[in-house]
Amino acid sequence: MANQPVYNFNAGPAVLPKPVMEQAQAEFLDFRGCGYGLMEASHRSAEFEPVIAEAEADIRKLMGIGDEYAVLFLQGGASLQFAMVPMNLHIPGKKMQYANTGSWTESAIKEAKLFGEVDLVCDGKAINYTAIGDVADWEIDPDASYVYLCSNNTIFGTEYHEFPLTGDVPLIADMSSDILSRPLDVNLFGMIFAGAQKNLGPAGVTLVIIRKDLAQRVAPTVPTMLRYTTHIDKGSMFNTPPTFSIYMLGLVAKWALAQGGLEAIEARNAEKSEMLYECIDSSRLYVGTVAAADRSRMNVTFRLTNEALEAAFNKQSAAAGLVGLKGHRSVGGFRASIYNAMPVEGVEALVSFMQEFERKNG
């Protein structure tokens, strides 16, 4: 139907808040009265400089980030950070400790091994990454270079609901898919990074929050462009930054503040995920794929007990305006990515569809 709403459950690039899209549309050809679009403006211009400054200030306000941390807007996605982290923060002769909870940490571990010894504080591969387990059981080496984790796994659908206390060992977190979804104590971390395309904005910019003193570890042999200190010293403008992506990230940050901040956003995310998990748990047709204690609020993964119905579910859900539900190609099944920008109405529509599909096919 022409007027049927469409809800975007894609894992990334993903749904953006409608008010953000509308503001970007209104300003696209004429940015704040300058007569041309921001995408056309120099990153050194009077038009762009306040954009990046406001984006940083709003991220700091949302997350409670102190002056001892730098907030950077980089390129290369989270995948470049897999290499930049060990390149900058590994101390020769000391282990790098990683928690392996899925595909993204597997990739990060592969890069880290190029620079030194990697020790796994946990490894979920044997159980197909269906659980994280108790972080209190991790054996943290007090002499390690750092401890590394990915806070939310978009493919397998797990999420940390508490973080390890690593003492003087810096904790590094890839938060690409759950950043800004809940309040957290930034001071627990030496560094946080996040590709924007899941919960922050469009693809093209990577947010990096790093303790300034930690960034000083970098060896003089690291190429200039790949040093965090380079980007700290130049205010994320050592080279031309992804200006439009930063602008969009800034709009998302302002939208998040207008929602009431991260406490209000967390409450809404809990409402959405609980609604969907209740639908799955009360069903005979749907089954969740990860341990209940480690379920993600951002990426809800499930299968059908009758796999023969999965093709029909995929086709009919898309026809109903529920797009992007097919699971990652490496695991199959289904995945509903319900990031901050997914309205409650979208999850209600999905639950209604799932219940009706089960009534007809269960």
C-alpha cells in the first residue's frame, strides 16, 4: 500500500531519527542562510567550524566526558581502529588482552597479532558466541598493554550489561553499535571508538574518545596519519575530515539531548527490546539465539523453529514494510536492529506481524 509506513531494521548503515533527516533536507541546499550546502563548504570555513565544535560539545555533554579525554572524528571506520589501537597503544614486550565475543573481535585480534602477543581473557568461539559470561571471571594481567572488548555484537546479538574493572590497565571498547544507547562511566575506559553508521549517523566518520595521556604511548615509527596524537593536536583536521558525516552526527547528538539524554533513551530502548523479547519468549515459532543474560538491546536475533517458514517470513515481513530483518549472511536467521532512532511504533508493528504470522503458520 502506498501509505504503508516502512520501518528500517537494517544493522548498518541504519535508521536515522526522522527529525534529523528533515533538518538535513531543509539545510541541504542552503546551509543556515549561506547560500550553498555544507557539503560544499571548506572544513576551514566559518560555516563548518561551529558544526564540529558543537558536535564535540554535545557528545561530551551526553556522555559526561572530561577534559582529560580527546574527542576525535576520524575516517576508516571501526575496521581501521582494529589496527590503530595496537599500533598506538601496544607496549613492546607486554601482552594485549582481548575478549573474543564474535566476528568483530576476531577481526581486531587478527590485526593486533601483527604487533605483538595477544592473550584471550574470554573466548566464545566454542559456543558459537551465544553468551559473554561473567566479566568478573576474567584474569586481567596487571602488566598488559590494554584490555579490549566489543560492547555489542551486531551479528550474534550479545551485549555487555556490565564492564570489567581493569584497574590501571586501560580498557578499550569498540562501541560501534550501542554507543549513546545508555549512560556509562567513560572514566572506566582508556578509549572508546564507534563507527557512526549504526547509532550515531551515516557512514563516513568514526568517533574516538581517548585519554590524552594514553595517546602519548605512540612509537615514533607510527605513520603520522595513523597517530591519535596527530588528530588530537590538529583538532580532527589534520586532513580534510568527513564534513557532512560530522554534521549529521552533530544533529543526532542534538536529537539525543532533546530526547532527555541517555537516561531517557535507555528507558525507551529497554521498552522496545523487552517488547520484542517477550514476543519471542512467549512463542512456539520463534526462538532467541543467545543467552538471556547477555541479550542485546540493539540487535535482537532469532530463528524460526520451523526453518522451512523462514523464506516466507522474510518475504512477507518486507512486504509489510518491515525491512532489513534478514540475519547476517554468516549466521542466517533474523535480526531486528532497534537502535535509538527506531521508534516504539516500529517494534510494535514488528511484534504484531510476528504474532499474526505465527497465528497463520504456527
